[in-house]
Amino acid sequence: MVKGGSLSEQDLAGARAELGEGKAVTVWFTAAAVGVPAGGSAKVVSIGDPPEGDFVQVRPAGSRDTMFCAPNELTRVRPTRKRAPKAAVPAPAPAQQESAPAPRAPVPTPRSAPAPAAPALTVVPPPQAADGPSARSTAPPSSAPPSSTPPSAPSSAERARPSAGRAPARPPAGVVVTLTATPEGEWSVEVLVGKKRTVRPTPVSPGEVAKAARALPPVVTEAIESSLEAARTRQLERVERLRAELEAAQRALQDLSD
């Protein structure tokens, strides 16, 4: 959940001032935003004046398209991100205490036959390896400290498991494109994404409408062509009327000049 209130009048005034100075204004979507994930960031493109309806135009991060939002759908308070707890590293095992080598037992010297000239010989057999810790202690101690067992890597199932508290992805919203024609033959288009009006009524030339109508089903093409033909007839009548008025004005000007 995104904490922080929606855009206030002070926030909107500050954003207008920063946009006027050419600075980038970053906002975040609140839970009231439709069609976009809460907590996502966006750059403010423009702020409508007067403020009516969805008058804040933004460009979501990672997208080239823009959309219009209401102040309650945006905030200037950056949402806090939960950090994953660090894995506990086991403490290194204490080094085994080196035991002192066992003392060798003295070997009795056999007595030889009494001979005044020959000295007594002492035979010392090599020490026998004993079982247990004392036998292992005869090897020279290693200078490298005992290595600790590294923590096991997470399994693929644990990596694929979604983190707790993350909201499921919302399905994409539907898009509605509306073409509108006035009795004078002026056309405009507007776009709705879900409940949000991303494109306000924008003028479109009748020629572009006629090109688009040719790619639509025949019943739609016929309706658009009939509207264009009616507008064409009205414009021709207007041209004839203005031409007659111009000729009358020229005759009156000529009479005044004689």
C-alpha cells in the first residue's frame, strides 16, 4: 500500500513552478489509480488549467505513452520499499585444540654379557602410532583457518515463490476510441483507457477520417462518408453565398467610385 496523501494545491503549485523552470517532476501512483500498479513512478508532462477532471498529464516509467490522472491518483511521497532479510551466516566452527604429542615410553636396555671392553648398547625402537587424538596431533598444524560451511543457495522453487505482500498484477484495461463530427464538418477524436481519458478531444482533418474509414467495415464507412458528403454540401452552399455577397459588394463599390 502506498502511504502519503494525494496531490494538494501546494503540490500542484510547486509542480507547475518546477515545470516552468524546466525541471523534471516525479510522482507516484496511489491505490486510487486505475490501470497502473500502485507505487509506480511517473514524470509529470503538463498540468491543465483550469483544473477540471483528470487534468494532470503524466508519463509512466518505462513507457512512451502519456495518460491523464486526477490529483487523488498521484502523490509526491516516495513509497517505502521492504527489504528482504539477510540470510544468517553460520559462525565458523572453533578450531580443534591441538593436543600435545604423547611422550614416548622409555625402552629398557637389554643387558649384555659382562665384557669389560665392550660398552653396553642401547636399542631404541621407533615409536608406534597410537590411535586417537594423539596420533593426529603428530602432523604439523596447518596455518589455514578452518573454513566455514557456506550457506546453501536457494532452490528454484524458493526463487519462483512470490514475495509476501506484493499485489497481483492487474489485467490490462480496455481502450475506447471515439470520433465526433459537428454539423459544420469538424471532426475530433478522444481515447479512454478503462475509466481514464488519456487523450482529450483532439481535432482531426476530414481527409484523415476518410482514409481511416476505408479500412473499417462497410456499414461504418457508409455512415462516415454520408456525414462527410453532407458537410461538403454545406460548405459549397456557404461558398456560393459568400461569392454572391462578394459580387454584390464589388458592384456597390464600383457604383460609388463612378
